[in-house]
Amino acid sequence: MLQNIVNNFKQKSLLQRFLFFTGLLFLVLYFVLGCMFIFWKTIPLELSYTRRLLFGVLLIIYSIFRFFRIINIRQE
């Protein structure tokens, strides 16, 4: 199983590998940013807690959406 993944990854072009890792980087970035908005109490923005929570949840949902897009792209 792992050998299949490694062989499939080696067959991809350099551009496809770069875009895959860039997608993973932004996936992690959106997830961490969403968690920061939810859990960081003294965030230097003038937002109410409800709006911070809503924006954080929206960023986390968007990161999950990107995760499923990356999985679908990798399976093709």
C-alpha cells in the first residue's frame, strides 16, 4: 500500500508535486488560523466573540473542504 503511494507520487511531475504541497500548506494554514480565531482570547482585532467564533468555524470548514479536494485530486 505504502509502496503504491510512493510510486504514484514519484510519477507525478514536479509542478504537480509542488501544487500538492502548496495545497497541504494552505490547508494547515486555514485550520490553524481558524483555531486561533476561536481560542485566542486577546486577538488584536475588534470583533465580538460571536463573529470570531463564526469566522473561525468558517475557516475550519473551508480547510476541511480543501482536504477533500486534495484527496479527490490525488485519487485521479
